[in-house]
Amino acid sequence: MKNTRQTNINIHRDAWVEINIGNLEHNIKEIKKNIPQGVKLLGVVKADAYGHGAIMLAPTILASGIDMLGVASIDEGVDLRQAGINCEILVLGAVPVWAVESAVKNDLSISVFSKEHIKACEQAYIRTGIKPKAHIKLDTGMNRIGIRTEEAVEFINHVQTLDFINLQGIFTHLAAAEEFDKAKEQIERWNNVVENVNTDGLTLHILNTAGSICYDAPNSNMRRIGISLYGLYPDFPEIEFKKPDLKQLISLKGRIVNIHTAKSGEGVSYCHTYQAKGDRTIATVPIGYADGVPRLLSNKISGNLNGIEVPQVGNITMDQMMFDITGVDANLGDVITILDEAHSIDNWAQILHTINYELTCRLKVRLPRIYTR
């Protein structure tokens, strides 16, 4: 299937995700208030823009003042290129050495941090005649990918002597931006590297979303913004800072496909984890855990039906969930809103003891996305 900016909407399903593009524009304006003048911005659109739809949102992100985009893999970058996105795109993750040539042919910048990467860049240059664009990734404490800081100065100096790599930047990632002391330690390690190499003309980036809002890093000229683009907050350190006023982009809605009465004492859904106390009116909506709504939220969330809060009842099943709408004037086809700004994804995250990032990424499996302002 060819990717285009036109969303593929399954019109045979009474469930969908809505994405508010106006809120995206608002969030970028808010974020830029925290960014020093002249500092560039990278918008992270990996995992299909955290489940929001990278191809649809990329033009608005770029038009709102973001300078470049970050993805997790070559495939994500290629999808954006095929959709006509022409800005600089950096693959933040580890690129397979056998796939470097594909990155080159699609004008993607790659993360470089090993001798094997250097060799692969040389081979790609020999075969294509194009110098691979590269950002050197430092490991300042994440212990995930990157060249260790004690080896970094020598590695950077070596790469700068090579005529087959177009070195464009150096970067690292904060492992715990929400912990001031740990973040400060990583920033110091970063400084010890970049202050001892030639950084003329290079893009230097260490601060992620939380770091960009809370910290200053003089030896950097770009910030990477991820989750806050989409109106959600990362964990912040317990320090004084100005919190941006963000608006959640994502809403989840479904139409009622069945209304019936559960008589007193009867159970609802698998395992009868909910039992009716008195006769209850039950509405079914065609959204389930296969659509990204975790089963562990069963009996713990609510929705909004015609302006009234209604509790979700019974185990969430693969394709459907039920709500107790007793006393609400409702008909088949009426919409129950399960997620919006009043029903935050953060509430789900708190219930499940996880992070909002994980949950937005789930809501992309088979739900059509509709873009609004």
C-alpha cells in the first residue's frame, strides 16, 4: 500500500481515533517559548508519531517551525520520503550495517557509533558515490547505543578525517531527565567530549523533551521534542521551571452498536468481573484490546455519552467493551468518547503504572484516524 497524506479510513467500523491538528500547532508554539533564540528543533515522529500518524502530521510539524524530524528506523524514514517529506530526517536508532546504502539512497541521516558503521558508510559511498550523512551517537549514561565518552574524542576526530562521511552532528540521550543529579552528570560527560573536538558547523543535541523544558545545555544548538508535540507531558524533575500549556491531540470514540438490559445479579462480559446490582442498561461499543485499549483497564475507566459520564463495565474483550448507561437517554449510533482532553491518556497510564508514550503507540493497530481542527 502506497503511503500518502490521505488517511485510509475504514468506513465499515463504528470506532475511530480523532487527531486535533490545531492542538499540535498550539503545542509547538508553547514549546518554542522554552527554547533559546537560534536553537533548532527536531520533532520526533518515530512509532508513527507515537501513534498519531507521522505522514499526516509531518507537514504541520514542519510548517510550525520544527527544523528536522527524527525516526527510529530506516523504514520509518523511507515512508516519510515516499510521502513527499523533504526535510532532514535523522534515524535515531541503530541502523543495520547492511542497510546503510538504503539510507543514503533515501537521503536519511544515520546514527554512527562503531567501526562497523564507518566501514558500512565507506562501502555505501563506493557503491553510490554519495557520502552518507551521519550524526555520531554518544553514550553518556543510557547504556543503550552509542560510543562511550572515554572513546568518543578519538572516534569523532577519526570520523572528521574521512572523506566518505558527511558528518553533520553529534548527539546523546538523557537516561533520566526527571532526576536532576543524573541529568547533570550526563551533561557534564557530554561537555567533556564536545569541548575537546572541533564542532564547527555541526548540529549538537543532548536535550530531549523534558530536558528542553527544564535544563540549559550551552554546548548544544538543537533540542529534540517528542511526547509534548502530542500534548502529553514526560516526567519532570523536582525543580522550578515553566511548564508549557499543552493540549492532548488524541481522542478515541465509538458508536453504540447494542443496548440491552442486564438483570440484577447477571454478569457482564468474560469471567463476569462486573455483576449488575439491580437492572442495568448496558451499551456495547466496538473497541477492544486489539485496538490498543489494555484489558487491564477493565472496570476502571469511563466514557462520556451525551454529556454524561458512564462507567465501563466488565472485561474489555478483543473487539468490544461495555458501558453502564443506566438512566441516560441514548440510542443506537450515539457516540461514547473514551479518550479526549477530559479523559486523558495520562489517567490510563496512572491506572496501569506505565507511561503515556506506551499507550498512545498502541492506538494505531486497526483504528481509522480522522484529522480535525
